[in-house]
Amino acid sequence: MEDIKLTQYSHGAGCGCKISPQLLDKILVKSRSTISYPDLLVGNDSKDDAAAFDLGNGTSVLSTTDFFMPIVDDPFTFGRIAACNAISDIYAMGGKPLMAIAIFGWPINVLDTDVASEVIAGGRAICEEAGIPLAGGHSIDSPEPIFGLAVTGTVDNCDLKRNDTAEVDCEIFLTKPLGIGILTTAQKNKVIEEGDIDIAIETMCTLNKIGAQISKLEGVTAITDVTGFGLLGHLSEVCEGSKISAKIRYEDVPILPRVKHYWGLDCVPGGTKRNFESYGHKLSKMTQEQQDILCDAQTSGGLLCLVRKDAVEEFLKITKADGLDLKSLGQTMKLGENLIEIT
């Protein structure tokens, strides 16, 4: 088991496997439904984190799925990260997860079933930490290892948070630091130093449970989680859906330790470059460092929260009680020439 290096069996890593935003739009544009479903409160049109279907009793059922190829070599840790990443979509909608179903692909003629069991065990461990059962799943024989979850949750309709309801003059917060893509690329390039990858793993394995608490604040106008499209990609979706612009102060963006060191060693994942190619024309000018870190493809990243100024004090009180030391990294403003300005 010690000799297994799962990342050797995948062409991509974690959410860096995602199809670029630009290409995804081309795929989906011809397949949009022409039928209206009145009870579907949140569907594919808003590019949100999960679908929400109104049950008619003041609550909605939430449904989401997320899966990818290994981002770390250890199978148990891979399972934990993939599960944490999938469950995050429910928290990003302000919901409570109820149960999960596994999505599992395995190269059965290449990797031992004991390794596969460790991946599932890691996913189950995170589900138990979230207080939900891993209730079943579906598996296939695939050329590369794949693992993730389909997750079901619920939310009170009054607490449902979308990614297209942000307002002008809100403060912007991020609950986890950036740099996951750069650190995991450094690991794949075999240049990472002892201990640095452990910080990234701890971050990816931290559940975004805080979403269910802060969603109860009316002054939190929008929430989304930051994953494969990077901070600027997911913030772009918020701004486009809400018809506003945003200004980001680069010096106030939380970044994991040693990220800039590995950036200097050219440890930039391919997904990050595809991200900028997709939405870079919507952004103000920035340095190469800013581009590579702000567009860095995250896996199991934090929650991006947009908060009215009069709700910031209560928001920070709740997040501080959860062990988070957050500061605003920017503000929203009226729609301008650039969707996002970086200063």
C-alpha cells in the first residue's frame, strides 16, 4: 500500500480535471431545456452549486454531484478530499446534507481492490464527520481512478443562498486560503518540501459546515464555493448572474503558506491557465503572479461570501466562533467596464 502513487494513474488532479468554463458553456448551450419547472428554484441556468427543488412546505431538497481523479497519492486521503469537496456544494447553498451516494471508477486490472477499499473508506469517514450516511453508489471499470459523491440535502427556503443574488456595496470574504492547485502541482512535480503538502491536505479535508450557519443571516446576499474555476472564475459567475462588478485587493486575499515559493518554481496547473483563457477578457490587468494565484484551480476550496456592510459584524462573530479569522478581500460595485478589478 505504501508504494501506491495514485496521481501516477490520472492525467489530471482534483478539480483541475474540470472542463474549462468556456468549453463547458459551448457544450451546454445547445442542450438547455425549453420546459419550465415552477418548483425548480435553482437549476442549471445560474451555474449554481446545487439544484434546489421546492417541496411546498417551506423547504427545498438540494441535489448535487462532484467527482474527480486523484489529487494526492494516498487512497484514504483521496477519498476524504473528494467527499469533502462534494458535500461542500450543499453547504454553499445554506443547506444541511442528508445522505450521499458514491460515484466510483477503478482500473481493476491495474490497481488492487484493497486500494479501492481505502478510497471508499476515506469518503465514508468524511460523510460520518458531516453526520450523514454513505448510503450506496455506482461503480465502473475505468482507465483512471475516479471518486466522488452525489449528495442530497435540505434547506429552509428562507435560508437558501444562491450565487446570482449578490448586491452592490457588499464586502467579499473567503473562508479558505488559495493555492491548493499550486501546492499539489508542486507535489506532482516532486519539488514540494516536507510538511507543505500536509497544510494543503488539511485545508481540503476541512468541511464547509459554516455555510449552514451564515446562510441564516439575511445580510449574506450570496454564497458559492471556490473550486476548479478559481477565485476569479467563481466570482465572475456571481457578478454576471447578479449584474454587478467587484474589486479585489490582492494583498488581502488569503493564500496558503509557501504558495508564492512554488509559484516561483513554475508549479502552475494546466487548469489554471485554461481558467484565464476562458474569462481573462472580463478582468482588469494584473501581474502574472496575481493571475496564476487568483485563477488557481482549487479543490475543496472555501466559501465565497458576499455580505452587506450592516451584517459584517454578525458575520464575523459567527465565523470567529467557528475558528475562522477572516477579513474582507474586496467589495462589489455597480457594473463597470471590467467584471472584476484587481488592485
